[in-house]
Amino acid sequence: MLIRVISGIIALAILVALLLLPPYVLAILVLAVSIIGLIEFSNAMKHKDIHVDLVSSIIAAIAIVGRAYGVTLPKELFPHLSRIFSRVFASEYLNAIVYLAIAYFFCKVIFEKGRFKLEDMAFTMLGIVYIPFLMSFAVSVRNLDRGFEYVWLIVIGSIVTDTFAYFTGVTMGKTKIIPHISPKKTVEGSIGGAIGCMLTMILYGKIIMNQPGIEPIPIYHLAILGILCGVVSQLGDWAASAIKRDTGIKDFGKLIPGHGGIMDRIDSIIFISPLVYIYVCIFLW
């Protein structure tokens, strides 16, 4: 337990330090985490005799994260760079890339004589969508106007929900919520995590986001987003647990002492990042 707490604090300190740096640092971090996550996902799938095309997955991760960073760059700050990214990642090129990728995977299925099966193709594409695609929204959030403030909502949604859910579950938890996937999770812990996330986001909004001289964000939006993140954060955790349960593994890896692999720590962030981006773009931007 002590090792878990110490490594968690160190990981959080590193994350905070990296978020304080320019946006491109976060893009590099997301890419690195995505690649490690894909490797862990690939290793997990081997327990089901499924062989993910890791090289193609990593190439896709580079393209997806690069697009997320490039197309959301503020045009007024980086006019030339924004123009280049807009051309490179224009819809017609993306359509061509997706088409070629699908054709490539089917060619592997057809010509590799059973070494690459339909299941391998399906799980390769699942891994690409599940990890780098969903994670890339964190980069898009950071590049928004006031993105430095919004990106912390992702951190709050993940860490605070997990913390409140754990302590509420330990002290008050009685009713199992998903025993077939995660026997220790309780309804009380789930509710506590969502409420704790909502209250923390409201507090963050009042103290940080709504300072004098800055256009205020209605607190009810932060309350709604807090509840949504509190629920979706746990969905991300349960999704990762479902994968581990199905593949028969305890953790995705051993990279972080006391926590497991990268996927064991970013499972909530994966699901929260798109939610924050979509909500901000629709209601707050």
C-alpha cells in the first residue's frame, strides 16, 4: 500500500509538472503513453491468442495524436504551422488513409495464410480507437482557448473520482455494482466518486476559472460536467477491468510500482478526455 501511495504521488507530481509546460509537451506525453498503452493492450490480447498488428497501431497513434495537435493549434499564434497541418490532415487525405488502412488489414488476412486473422484485424482496430484516438482529445482540450484551465478538468475527473470512490467504498460500501467484472466496486463508492468529482469541479471553477477580470463560466456547467466525468471516469475503469477479466490478467503491466501498467492508470483519462472536449466545444466555447 505504501509503495502504491508513493508511486502515485510521484506520478501525479510528474504529470502536474508536464502540464505546466507548453502544449506540445502534452502532445508528446500523450503519444508516448498511447504507444506504451498499445504495447500493453497487445500483450494482453496474446492471452486470447489474438495478435495485434503493433507496428500499424503505433503508426496510427502518431498520425492521430499529430492530427489532434495540429488541427487545434491557434491559427493566430501559429499561422504557417496551422496551415500545414490543415492541409496534411484535410478530410480527403484522412479518408484515403482510412481506406488504405482497411485495405491493408484485409490484404494481411487474405495473403498471410492464417497468420493474421479477422479477430486480429478487429482487435488491432479496437486498440487504435480505444487508446490513441480517445487519448488524443486531451491534446485537443489543451489547445483550446483557456485550454490550460480546461485540461485540469480531465485530471480532476480521473483522480478525484477514483479517490472519493475508493474511500466511500471502503467506509460505506455494501452493495456490489459489477461483481462479475470488479468484485470490490460498490454502488455507494460509485455515487461517492461522482459527487466528489462534482464538488471538486465546482470548487475549482470558483477558485481558478472564475477569477475577477476573466469571463466567468456558469457553475452549473461545472456541476454537470463534474457528474458526467464522475460517471464516465468509472466507466473507463470498468472497461479496462472488463478487458483484464476477459484476458485473464491482473494488471496490464508492471511499469508503475503498486499500480500496474500505464493502462491501469489512464483507463479513466481515456474516457474523460473526449467528454471534456465535446462538452466544452458545445456548451462553453
